[in-house]
Amino acid sequence: MTACIVGYSHFPFGKHDDHDAEAMIIQVATEAMADAGVGPADIDAIYVGQFGRFERQEFTSSLVFQASDKFRFKPSTRVENACATGSAAVHQAANYIEAKRGRLVLVVGVEKMTALRGAEIGETLLTASYLKEEGDTEGGFAGVFGKIAQQYYQRYGDQSDALAMIAAKNHKNGCANPWAQMRKDVGFEFCRNESDKNPVVAGPLKRTDCSLVSDGAAAVVVADVETALSMDKAVAIRARAHVNDYLPLSKRDIIQFEGCQQAWRQALGSAGLTLDDLDFVETHDCFTIAELIEYEAMGLTAPGEGATAIAEGWTQKDGKLPINPSGGLKAKGHPIGATGVSMHVLTAMQVRGEAGDMQVPGAKLGGIFNMGGAAVANYVSILEPIK
């Protein structure tokens, strides 16, 4: 335990024609500092998580300075690691604190995706795959996960019911999330059945199996433990792990999510915990098949038995390990650079008992899994309140 989250802010996810990345950065940075009770002069370093490529302005590290002239001449770095960009920025802040370079670090995750048209968004997202082998995948990044779903089905049988139950669970949970892009309980039957409003997108995946294209931002202020204990709130990053795997799908058994397995093993081991000790998990459901495989990779079930966890209610909000009480990426939306920071904000809220209608009763230990690409960049954080 070397770093703590002491303040946070979350911008609503969705389509925001009146906000570009710069405007969202300024708003969440200002609000997170106010929440922590600090000002720009107190911040020692800044990390901005942004995948980029969706707007012309890709050099964004100093856009935080638009919030205050007092940021001028402070070190600010843009971080990118595909869909795990937000967690990468948070972990860089923790590294900075651990190295004793400073006491307070501001982290902002942001993405403005809707500035591009649909086809261009798909082409941009596909760059998070191995283009030499996967660049012509029909359906773009959804097509990559469609192939993963097909392989899973071939090995373990049709999982259409399980995927629909995961989608329905997350949409139901998302109704309680005031920052979620889609706050509507669409139900199992709608998610399970192909229709004009729920067409097949790629392989066996339907629209309800895919996360939403979003604009959004979130921010946290990270402090060393001594500083955090003098502040109003302190949520410790009790443990964290980051592992990368091969980029080409051809070099891995892709339905194993081995990088996810390793990250969970390292983080839980470092914390001296088992999965049973956690009160909930926010996991990376970019597609419902990803959440299903992540049940197995985190150790909730044996390989091929992930459907049991959702079918028997284990991952519901009142189950033995609630998964995505926020609604996950499925309901919340997935603005790439903001996603991992959002996970840390919402998990910090949960363990402090401040999650409102999303609250898991009595939650004190929360896990986060955020991945870039198809289980290529894998980040796990475990959060608990110490004040």
C-alpha cells in the first residue's frame, strides 16, 4: 500500500456535442481537486489517459493547464495502453508516489469518440488489435471478439443464454448509475433474441453484447499514505498488478485470457487476499463474452464454467461476488481513455459507502480489472478505505 485516492470526479458518459476532450478534462480536473480539498499549486505531477485518434487534437497532456495557470511548468504526461489507458494512468500515478517523487498526483482519463462517424470509429478501435493478422477482420474490433465468442462456443457449447443474462444484469445495474450512458432495464428476453433493435453485430454477438461508443471523462487525485491520512478521505490502492501478453491472437489460447489470470494472481497475492475476500468487482465487459471469460480468469469458476456464475446469480448485485454494480461498460459506456479511471472512481465510492443507488451493502474491498486489446494489457487494482 503506497498510494491512496483522496478525491475524484466523474463526467456523465454519452454523446456530448457541446463538449470536446479539452472541456471534459478541465471540468473533471477542477472537480476532483475540489473534492480532495487541494488546488493546482499542490499537484506535483499530472497523467492524462487518452487513447486518442478520435479527434485531431491528440497532444493533450498540457490541456489540463487550461484549468489553471498554476499548473504551468508542472510535469504532465499523456498515457496510452489501448482500452486499459485509464488504469495505466492511475498506475503511473501510483508509481510516481511510490518513487517518492511527490505527494499529490492528478490523473484524468478522457475520450471524445463521437467526433468520428461509425465506420471511422470501428477502424480506429481495430488499431488495438494486431493489424498484420487481424486488420481485415469483418466487423472491426467487435469482429475480433465475435471470433473469440465463436471459439468459446466451439469448445464449451452455445453460451447465448449466459451472454444475454450478463447483458441484462449490467443494464439493470446501470439504471442506478447517474453517470451511465444507458439507464434502461431492457430485460433478458430482449438481450437474448435477435431483432431489428438488437441485430447480430459479429459472430454470435448481438448489439446488446457490445459496449457503447461514448464521450466521457473521470479524474482522481492520488496521494501518498501520510498525506492521505491528513485529508478527508483516503482509499488505499492496497494492491495492483499490470501484465502484458502477446498482441497477436495467433500466439495465444485466446479464450483463456491468461494475462487476466496472471494480473489477478499477482494482485491478490500481493494483497494477501483471495477472491472470496472481495465484496465486488468492476470488470472490463467491452463485450459480454469478455465478462464471461473473466469470471474464469479471475478464478470465480473453472474454465468453461463461467455460465454457472451468472445462471446461479453469483454475480448479481446481491450475489456472492457482485460484478459490475455500476452497469459496467455495457450500460455505462466505454470512452476508451476514461474507462479505467471511471472504474477507480466508482470503486472508491463503493468502498466508502458513497455509491448511492449503486451501493453494494457493506462493501469494503473492491477489485478492478481493466484490459487493453483482447486481454493484451491487463491491469488489476484492489481498493479499500483507510479513512
